[in-house]
Amino acid sequence: MRPGGPRRRHHGALVLWLTLTTVPAAAQVSPLSGQTLFYHQAANNYAGNHLVVDGGAIWTDNTLRTAGGSSDTLLLLGLSGDVSGEGGRFDYHLSSNLALLKYLSGSFPTRPTGFLDGRATLKIVPGFFSWIAREAYSQVQINLYTPVTPENLVSLNYITTGPRFTLRPTLRTSVLLDALYSYLNSSSVSSQFTTLDNHRYGGNLTIDRAFSEIASLYLKGKYEKVEFKDQVNNHNFSIGTAEGGYKLLDGRTVFDISGGYSQLRVYDVLGTVEGPGGTRETLSTEEFEEPVWKLQLSRLITPTQRLALTASQRFIDAATAFPLSFDQPVPTSAPAQLASGAASLQRHFGADWHIQGVRTSLTISLTKYTTHYLVKTANENDYNSKLAHALLTRELSPVLTWDIGVSYSRVNQIGTQIPGLTAQSATEYGAITNLQWQVGEHLGLRFVYAYSSFGGVATNQVGVIASWTVIGSQANTPQAFPVLAPISPASTMPR
């Protein structure tokens, strides 16, 4: 709870619990992997710059999430928040829910878990030439149909950097050109882990034409080629996309609609051939062309209610799915992603309703994803996932905030064509309650209980987490809510 914006910070507190402590320990209120954005973006939980250091202890009665599993206590130390800044020559943005987890009984090794997305821009020649860098850390699942534990997770560290050129042919027209190099590093404690390490080369071109201060047309082109270190279990691929769209942004509405075409090329190494120029590889190529589109609409239907609708179809892979979620201008919930080196065609539909009163807020989210792997050797991994989330928050006093969340998720395997093989599925139910006490200007305590049921196996967790605010003092005058958030009377009140 923070004066003037209590419903912002406790959402962040809940996210830290959900994303950092429940992933390896088990209890979850969504199909959590480290990259899940449950309550993070969908609730717009940070009003302005905010960064806290968290530490605490969590007790779970079923560490392995199996029938008859043993209990354990986890210690965590992490960093959560959303902070950004703009200067004459340097801009940055950091969104984090990252922590180290230590299992006192040694059930799993100490490892980082959660997610982090950091971006920085160095303006070498302001207005024309700059250098961009981005790092995203997340986790994906090896098996979508078994509980999430460290043995079922792959950590991905995705780094992108390169020059950016900005041209302004007219006062209303801008052109952005990026030349990018990316590197993906993967790691896991699982014996089933297959490395996804790869290098990526590509670029982006965006042409934007403004009609007014709130409306514009744009054209986008993107190309990326992916080369894996392990080409036995993975196939190199490239994706090229061209699309055009219209964007409208004002104080109450965000509307973005676009459409285009995308081509996926998958390269398979057949062997090597000796020639005058030395040894070279012989390749076979599969090409897939699909329409891509996107619709995003967020509207303040009343001063205290926001409704958001999203729909899209695009090519993604495990590495790019997580950073893309942070680029969406409307609320979103990210599903669990499969640890696969293959690219897939993903279709997404979502709805989010947020009500914010003087002391009470409610968020309800419904999401459906369908993921299709076009390469025949991988299409047995096709699946769809459905998610439903609800979070109710109540400010009990100026220093006490209580919230309760519930969730339902289901994953179904839909692509297998293997005779005699029964398609897999998994269903999970979860609930969590959180009481936050703002002890002082910088210090807060959270008392948490979480429950989840996966395949009929229940898990309980109880814990306490202390948070120390390093950016965004709790006694500061509240900042205005972002465009997408309903205006709350509490946001204008002093302590």
C-alpha cells in the first residue's frame, strides 16, 4: 500500500509472491512460469517509478508437487518494480520480478527465478543516431502437462543490441531503422534439458505518419534469422514480416489495429559436401506463409472502469514471446510457454475488466491462446490454453491493504497425429490472499497464504515477505495514474 496509490503497489507485492515464490515451490494462481505476467501488466500495478528490494521466508507443504510430497522452507531475496527515466542522451526502463530462491532442505539448487525486462537507449547523435540494448530474463516449461518445479523449467536470457537511425522527412512523418544482433542463452537443472542457445541477426523498419496528436498510420517491416548452436535437436529458421496499421491514443482510449503477411523459413541440415571452396552444408528449406494481424482496444468506459480487448495472430518462439508481452499497450496475461527451439503460429484472444473505487478494486481477466507448430516434426506439440483470473483488493486502513485472487487454467494438446497416442491435458485451480502492512516510509511487510491444485494434488504455502523501497518513497505525493488506469478518488488524497 502506498499513500495515494495503494492499489498499485500491493499488486506488485502480489506479483512478487506469485511469480517468484510459487514457481518452484508449487502453489500458484495461474499456470506460472517465470515470465507469467499475472496481475503485473493487467493491473497496471505501478504508478510512476517504483523499485523495492524484497526478502522473506516461505513454507510449503509439497515442494515437489506430487502425492505425498515433502515440505520445505524457502528463503528469497529479490528485486521488484517498474522504473524508467529519460535524459538528454540516455533513456532507460526496467521492469523486474526477479529473485534468488534457496531451499533449506536442498530440494533444488539455489537459482534465480522470475522475470526481468530492461531497456536502454544511448543517444549518440540526438534525434538521428542512437544505440539500443535490451535484456529479458524469463523461464519456459519443458512439459506443459506436469507441475511447474525447477526440474520442469528452462531459464532464458535474451540480449539484443544494435544501432537505431531516426529520420524525419516531414514534421508529421518519422522513420525508424534498427539493425539488431541478439543472443539467447538457456540453462536448466533438468536432465531433459536440450540447449536452445542461438544467435540472431535482423532488423526493423517503421514508417509512421501522424494525422493529429492522437492518430497515426504506420508501416512496419521486420526480418530475423536464427542460428542455433545445437543444430541436431533444433532447426535454424528465419521470419520476415510486413504489416500496416492505424493507432489512436487519447486520455480514455488506446486503439491499435494492423494486418499484414509473415513468412517462416525453416532450414534443415542434410549433410556436408566437399568442394573447391571447402566444406559446405547442404540444406532443405520449408516455407510457410500466414497472414498476421492485431487488434488492441482499451477504453475507460467510466472514470472508474476500464475495459480492454485484445486479439492477434503472429509467429513467435520461446525467446521472443516474453519480450513481446511487455510491448503491448493494453492489459495482457501471458500463458506458459513451451521450451522448444521451433517457431510457432500463435493466436490470442483476451478481455480484461478493471474497476477501481475509493478503497476497493476488482480485476477480471479472460485469455485464450492457440499455438501451432507448422513443421511436421514439431506439430505434436500444438496446444491451446485458457486462463481466467480475478483479483479483489480492499484498503482496510491507511497502512493495511488486503487482497484475494483466484485463478483457473487449462492446457490441451491438439496437434498430435500419432496413431494410438492420447492427447494430454492439464487443469489447475488456485487461490491466494495477501495482507500488506506499511510499517514505515520505506518498510512494508506482507503475510501471504496460497493454495493450488494440479491434477488433484493440492499444495499450500504460508510466508512473510519484507519490502524496502529504494525508489518511490511511500510518503511521496502520489503521481497521476497512467492513461489506461481508471481515475480513483484515493489517488488525489494525501496520507
